[in-house]
Amino acid sequence: MKYDVLIVGTGPAGIFTALELLRNNYGKKIMMIEQGRSLERRACAKFKTKDCAKCRPYCHITSGFSGAGAFSDGKLSLSYEVGGDLPDLIGSKVTQEIIDYTDKIYLDFGADEKIEGTENAEKIKDIRRRAIQSGLKLVDCPIRHLGTEKAREIYLQLQKYLIENGVEILYNTVCLDLNISGGECSGAKCADVSNLNKPIVINAEHIVVAAGRKGAHWLDKMCRIHNIDHKPGTVDIGVRVEVRNEIMEEVNELLYEAKLVGYPKPFKNKVRTFCQNPGGFVSQENYDDNLALVNGHSYKEIKSANTNIAILCSHNFSVPFNEPISYAQKVGKLANMLADGHILVQRYGDILDGKRTWANELELSNVRPTLKDAVAGDISAALPYRTLINILSFIQAMDKVVTGFASSETLLYAPEIKFYSNKIQMDDRFNTNIKNLHCLGDSSGWTRGLMMASVMGVLMGRYINSREL
Ligand SMILES: Cc1cc2nc3c(=O)[nH]c(=O)nc-3n(C[C@H](O)[C@H](O)[C@H](O)COP(=O)(O)OP(=O)(O)OC[C@H]3O[C@@H](n4cnc5c(N)ncnc54)[C@H](O)[C@@H]3O)c2cc1C
């Protein structure tokens, strides 16, 4: 099989690479391979049964057309300051220009016109004042909220557009290895997920790896086997916090998402809020090796009585140990083990009192867990001391911005982990040290969100089309 462009992964980074090639009348053969299913065939059993079915071979939440974007909350962050380190590679100005361009494409495919976080400047000043007083920084970031249902519709339209315009997509097909010799990549070894023993080779002039967080571990392996230049990066470990909507009302209405950053004593590590879901639902996503992680999302129409938000603490390592992904996986596994393979949940007050939470105690609170199969227990037995102290200090600071955030009934779910590790070393045209090999999106370590991953795809499409590589 011979193509001009082979894209591994059909998440936003891969989609926007193909889309931008089409928009520039590329006219050559594009192949995308995806280990998951087409979007209309993706369904999470949990939406009906409330229990995670531990889908094999891949979790529908993270794999398939539109990648982790399919069931995401669809919050498009419209500022270059949010969503990863891409501006360090291509510059803030270019990043912002391409965000604006990409945002228009999302609008063309049906995104809501409304932008959150741009009105009520005086009231937002008030929130910022309280943040400053408690030692936190409030980051400005307008947000276009697609909502989980709308995000799915938009990505369905994109899937249709790509196929109708000649892009070939092989679903249920996993990339096992990259064909690299003499410092050059000529293609990839792929196989049907139900028959891994019969791989096929797909050759291409350009190989674009856009495997997402789901594929970060695999890409890490590729880097080691093929000497692809990379640097172990940061990994974020934390919790998902859930409170009643009444507590978050002001921030929800004015900002939709409060992006707050702090460096609490004594460790002064970066701690930040991430992915706020007003009226949302806490969810579980499953990774390889049975690692269950907590996440959150919200619908445009169906609302819960709660708001959830992640609090993440950045971890960096140096010598003699520098394997952030393995470290975070071990922490995650420990939390899973204590919850019998599920997500752990504990009341904030119980952590302060040094006791575990019992299932019947959850019934006594105003806030009821939206993740129904989360197991009440003891997060402090799983999270490292440094991580937990950082999180508890941050929650106390948050309480001055959002009164009631640190109430004893506030729920903390663990493990919430973001694997951004392994920053692939590339130039500003996304060339790796291996000729013809480019790495994009969350798996490249340069992005952490839908918009930035899409932006990287747009640029990749332009560079390939204009041969500016
Ligand atoms: C529940 C949830 C909610 C989220 N909410 C938001 C949000 O509101 N706003 C936001 O900005 N971001 C959100 N995110 C993050 C966002 O979805 C990701 O940052 C984004 O999807 C990354 O895009 P990507 O193209 O880099 O990778 P992905 O979207 O992860 O896509 C990668 C694809 O590659 C496939 N793949 C991996 N390895 C292989 C292989 N070896 N062979 C073949 N295929 C492979 C995977 O199956 C996957 O489909 C959320 C994520 C989750 C899980």
C-alpha cells in the first residue's frame, strides 16, 4: 500500500491535517489509520448501564474517529495561553492566528456562535481580585463550548467531509511499528485489531503520528526503539473535585471555566485548575493495562446539580529517575487497586480528619457523586504526600475565590492524570530527527486540548501541501 500521507490517529490533530490538505487542494492520496471505530459506531455502554464495561480492545471514550474529542465537553480554548506549549515551538502570534482560523472552521461545521468569558468585565475583575488575594493567577481565556452532543455532531460532519473528499480511513487498525531505517521513515506496520499476527505495511512519503494521550505510551516505545529525539516532560497528577452548582454559580456564569494557577508552599510546584464542567458529570476513561482515570464532561442540554473541575499538580523528574509516564501509571494503579479497579472518591473533610469515606456517608451530603460507580475510600492512601499537600493547599486558596469550595462535603475523585510526557523534539515545521516523520497533538507532548491539537493539524496540512518541510 502506498500513499502520499499516512496519518496515525483520527483525533483532532489527524483530522485537521487531512482537512487542511483538502482545503488547499492537495489532490494526493491520504490514508488515516485508527485503532478505534468510526464515530457512529462509538458508544459507551456506561451511558446506559451506569457501569464501565471495560471495552476491549479499546475504550470508546478515547479511541475512534475524533479521538478523545468525541465524548469530550468540547470546550475550545481560544487563547494561545491555554492548551499546551505549542507557542514555544511556533510563536504566540502564529498560534493565535491559527486558533482564530481553526475556530472559524469549527463554526463552519456547526459550532455555537456564543463565546464564554468575555462579558461582565467588572465582575470578572472581582474574581481576579480574590484570586490575587489568595495567591492564585486567573488566566484570561475565551471559550467556545460545543457541548458533548454538539461536539459529536461536528466531528460526524468532519468525518463525512473527509471521506466524501477522498480521504481513506482504516478503522480497527492499529499501528504497531514505524518503518525507520537510515534515519528515514518510509511507512508503518499496521494490523487489524482482531488479527495482530497478520500485519500489513503502509508506505507513505509523509508519516504523521497523531496518536493522542491514548497513544503516548506506544509513541514512547517508538522513540526508544528508533531513537526519535524526545525529552521526558511533565506529568500532571491530581483529583477531580465535585461541588454543588450553587457553590460555583458566579464563576460558572461569568467565566464558564476559571483557569486558576498557583504555586502553593512548601513545594511551590505548579498547581492549576483544568476542565471545569458546570452542571456536568464526572466520568471514567480506561487506558491500556486496565488503568482507570477520572475525567469530566458536560452536555449542552442535560445538566446535573453539580460542577466538576480538575485540580492538577505538575511533576518533573531528573536523575536518576526520569520516567514521568511510568511514575504516574504506578500512582494511578495504586488508586485503582484501592477502589477495586474503579475510581476512588473521598470527601474533603474526611481527608482533613484522617479517615476514609464510607459509601453511606456520601448519602448524607448535599452533593451526590455523578460518577455512580466511584468507590468511597481513602485517596490519601494512594496519592503521594507532595501531590496531596499541593492539592489540599490549592483547595484552601480556591475557597477564598469560591466560597464553600473547601467545604467538608466537597468530593475528590482520583486518580486524575494527564500524560503529556515525552516532548518530541521537532523544528517549527514539525520535522523530527527522522526524515518524513512528524508528530502532532497530545502524543507529541506539545498540546493538551482540542483547539491546540487541531491547530497543529492545520499547520501540518499547510506545511505538507506547500512542501515547506
Ligand atoms: C473525557 C474527556 C474530556 C475532554 N474535554 C476536553 C475539553 O472540553 N476541551 C479540550 O480542549 N480538551 C478536552 N479533552 C482533551 C482533548 O480531547 C484532547 O486534548 C484532544 O482530543 C487531543 O487530540 P489528538 O488528536 O492529539 O489526540 P486524540 O484525540 O487522543 O486522538 C488520538 C487517536 O489516535 C488513536 N491511536 C492511538 N494510538 C494508535 C495506534 N498505535 N494506532 C492507531 N490509532 C492509534 C486513538 O485511538 C485516538 O482515536 C478531553 C478529553 C477527554 C478524554
